[in-house]
Amino acid sequence: MELVIDRLTKQFKNKIAVDRISLTLHEGVYGLLGPNGSGKTTLMRMICGVLKPTSGEVKFNGIDVSREEFRDALGYLPQDFGYYPEFTAYDFLLYLASLKGINKSRAKEKATELLELVSLSDVAKKKIRTFSGGMKQRLGIAQALLNNPKLLVLDEPTAGLDPKERVRFRNLISRLGKDRIVLLSTHIVSDVEYIASVILMMKNGQIIHKGRLEEIIDVIEGKVFECSVDSRTAEHLIANYPIINIREESDKTFLRLVADKTPCETAVAVPAVLEDLYMYYFNKEVKKCE
Amino acid sequence: MSSYLELVKFEYKKILRKRSTIIILVIGILLTAISGVSPLFGYYYVDGKILESHYEGMKKDREYRRGLSGREINRDLLSETIEAYSRVPVANGRYSATEEYQEYARPYSGVFYIISHVYNLNSNTNGVTEMLLLTEENLNKFYDIRQSMVERNIENTTMSPEEKAKSKELSRKVKTPFIYSYTGGYTRFLSQMYVTAILICFICLICISPLFAGEYTNGMDGLIFSSKYGKNKVIRAKLFTGISLTILFSVLLIIASYVTIMTVFGWDGKDAPIQLQYPLSIIPLTMGQVALLYSAIVIFGNILSSSLTMVLSAKLKSPYIVLVIMTALTIIPAFVNVSDSVLWIYHLSNLIPVKMFDINNVISIFSINFPGLTIQPYVLIISFAAVASMALLPLVYRNFKKT
């Protein structure tokens, strides 16, 4: 099983949203991490054939993205997607099943099974307009799984879910990644940290890092420091280093920051986590802009 | 095939489950029914006093005309009509306000209507006076005079000689003598059809404009385009839904209009010649055939309008913009009067959906000449609507698929 993305580019007027991305993905969970506007959603929409690339191609097991066979193997949860408010959850899944070419009896079976999986069985016959944001998101996840896809693309799948549901879905996605390609994007760094076997960091339309968590973090290993300092030193550090965490204590300020060398006398090097790397890259970007 | 029908079923569900669709449809049917019988509301006044209600008047006229139904329009009937009208005193004001008119002439008012057209009289007091001057010879040559009047009208147009010849040839196929019949129901149905057609057009417009564009505003485009049938079968299902829904709504409203009007005005006159209502028409058809033909024109015109709506819906991604554009395209041409002095512009203007709905396209004296083929305007309209709709559908397909 192989998803090949070859020099994929999308240009909107003067802005290049996705810039010649080339990737090869195999079975496993891939976490796409990046700030707003980095091109994650554009990349995912092109992978799913929803958006036509300016150049480049996407192939799944040698099948081009424009082919029906490609879409037959695909499950997609868009970031912002709507529903037919007058449809019930059950009807909605049956409709999506018919769009995915699943026969009626199998569709009924699968819809019941997935509503159970996403804990919506008791509201299956209720109109979607009565659903909360979290319930709609769960229904969105259910529809993505209807055709038992070999390629699952999830754009912000845990947005709007409560912490308990988030954990449930993280586990579910982990299991799904065993025998298929799962590509998910999120702002929630911990989601990626827990479930992604490979992390893709995206910035300005390009993949700037790709690798396992340990490999990626290695870039800033030994560069993450914690310290408690007076307000004057704190101001100096905040102005000059990417800050990951600030906490006001009784007479001092606690800081967690990224620096190439010890930023102050009291600073202690600590093990890096993914969030440190995220803040390191994307805070730097913010500072440059400023 | 079953998955295709399943998709069609869901497209119907999307439209029919909207409360707005049901409300619009119910209002449409009610408006059609009410406007069909609206001429019966109110009263007929003479000198400020109520003579009768319009409903009573219709019933009285219906009885009078039924009394003459089955009679051949010939010298005898024409003489009887003249004799009846001769009893009406020539006075200032409306002759129909006189007691003599009500008692003697009114039963023959339907025949007088035909006489006034054939002999080119004005249907007022002067017309009556002129009618009284008609000679025996005039009455004996009723059908010859009618035919020469028809041919004169044809000659007075700017049609080519081939077209004129075709129109004359067609006019000679009109079966004579005419058998008089009460046709109040059909007459009302035909005059009501324009309003019904416009109503159908707007109902379809409102229901169909979100067919494609609504997927973008609903945020469903991503899910649809990434699904197996999202770029092929579902588009075909939507096209089928748009066209079939238009036919369904058209048939529904036409039937609502027909049943309401005929129930109130009377079902008689199906086999009567259209010339009883349009005495100088060249079309050799009966009232029932014209009603069917006119209904077909309305259905095809609305199919064309719906096809245009679908093209815009697939292209513009906003049902509201589609609605605004299509409303303008429907309303504006209705107020533009195109003269028949330059015939090709006139015929072309009649290919705009709202212009197709005019009864004159069915009863007109025009023929249209193409190399090797001369046809009537209604044939052109139906053929054009069918071909243009078919030609627009691939555009819808391409517009929606292009992401």
C-alpha cells in the first residue's frame, strides 16, 4: 500500500499554498502539524481530489487521484463540513454510503455499526440540526469510515470533541493505522504526539520535517530550558527566545524556552517534547514577522 | 442502476424535506387554483346597481351556450343571432345593459363573438349595427369570408412566400363547418396557463437553484467530491432530479389548474375547434388538443429554464446569486415587447422561456422556413427547448466536476 505525492503544488493567484511537496506514505498514522495558513488543508483537499493541483500528481497504489478507484479507497473528513439539517444521522450515513457505492443492505448494517462506534446510536433518528458540534464531528468521523477506506484523510478530526471523546478517537485512529494509511492534521500537538507514527511538519506550503517523534525532536534536544527569573530578566528572555510556557510565581516568573545555549545562569536543560519543537519553529516565524 | 436510483431518491429527499419547498408548492397550487377562478369573484354592475355576480353570469352564459351546443355554425344560426341582436335597441351607452340584450341577444353572445371576428366587426354597439347590415350572401359565405380573412392576415405579414404558402395550406386543413359548443372551461384554462407557467417557473427556480450550489453552501462539496460517485453518478442523479422535478411540478400545477377551472366552469368543449375561441387561427386542432399542446410547451419551456438554472447552480456556488440572475432572466423579457416586423428577431425572442409561455405561439398564423423544412412556431419552441436543454446538461456536468 503506497500513497505517492509527487511535486504537488497549488497556487492561488500570487500565493503558493502548497509548494512542490513530494512524499511517499505507507501503512501507518501520519500526523500533519502546522499553524493556520501553512497549507495543511489545501494539501489534504488535493490528496482527496477535492481541489485540482496547479501541478504535480497524487497516486494511491498507482491509481491517479482523478480516478473513481482512487476515491473508492478513500475516506475523508474535511475540516469545515456541513450537513443536511433536515436529514437524520442515519439517513445522512445512508446517503454517504450510496455516494460511496455501498449497496443498501450493507449500508444499513454499516451505518448502525458506525453510529454505535461513535456513540450516536440513541440519536440515530434525530435530525442533524439538533446535534451539538461534537456530535456532528463524531458523525463526520463515522461517514469517513463507511467504506472501510484504505486511505483515510482526517482534517482536524478531534476538533470540537470533549477530552474523553478525544482519547477514544485517538485510540480508534491508532488501531485504524495498522492496516491502512491514515493522514491527519491537527492543531492539538498532543494528539499527534500520541498517535502519529510519522510526523510531518508543514510551514509555508512545504514539509519542513518528516520523521518519527524521536527523530524530529532530536533537532532541539538539549535546547529546551526551564528557569525561574525576576521580571527584568524574564522580559529580556521573552524578547529574545521562543517561549513555550510562562507562569507567574510569587516573586519570580517561570519560563520554558528554546535556546541554542543556556539563556541565563539559572536555566536548566530539560527533555524536549513535540510542543517545544512546534513553538520553536512557529514562534520564530511570528517573531520574524514582527 | 440501483445505486443511481438511490442517489436520485436522496436528491429528492434533500429538496422535499425542506419546509420551504412544501410551503412554496402549497402556495403555488393555491395561487394557481385561486387565480384560475378569480374572474368569478365580484359583481357586474349596471348604473351602479348589481346586475349579477360574475359567478352567476358565468352560469347563465354557460346554460345559454350549452343550449346552442351541437349546432352547426351556418346561415341559420348566424341569422338567428342577427335576429336576436336586432331586438336590442340602439341607444347610447352599453347595449348589454338593456333588458332586450339580456332576454334575446345574450344567449347568442358566443356566436356574435365569432361573427365579429370573421366579419371584422367591433364587439360594441357599432359592431352590432354593422352585423345587422350583413347580407344573406355574406352569411352564406361565412367560411369563405373567414378563409379570405385568414389569408389576408397571412399576406399582411413579413413572412417569405414559402412560409405564407405553408400557413395558408395549414389554414385550409381547418375542418368546417364548425360545430358550436360551450368552451368556457377550456377558454379559461388557456388564458390562465400563462400565469400557471410563470408560477411553475418560479417554484422550480427556487427548488432547483440549490441543487448544485447548495452543496457548497452546505459545506458538503468536500464529502461529495471525495466519494466514489461524487464526480459522475451523483451529477447524473442531480440532473435527472432537476429535470424530473420540473416535469413533476409542471404536471402537478397544470393538473391543479385544469381540474379547478374545469370543475367550476364546466368540462365541455374538448372536441370543439379552437376557432370557437380564436376564430382566425390557422391551426386545425380542437380545444383539448390545444390545451395539451400548450401544456407541453409550458413543460418544455420550464425544462429549459431549469436546465439554465442548473448550469448557473453548478457554476456560481451560491443559490442566492443563481436565484437573482434567473429571476431577472425570467422577469425582464416578459416586459419586452418584440414586434413581428422583423420576423427572425420575433421568433428568436420567443425562444426565451418566459416568451415561450405565450398562447400566441400555439395559435399564431406564422410558419417558419428552414432549408427543406417549414414548421410552426410551437414545433420550433418544443424542439429548441428539448435540444437546448440537452446541450446545457453537459455544461452542468463539467461546471460541477471542475474543482
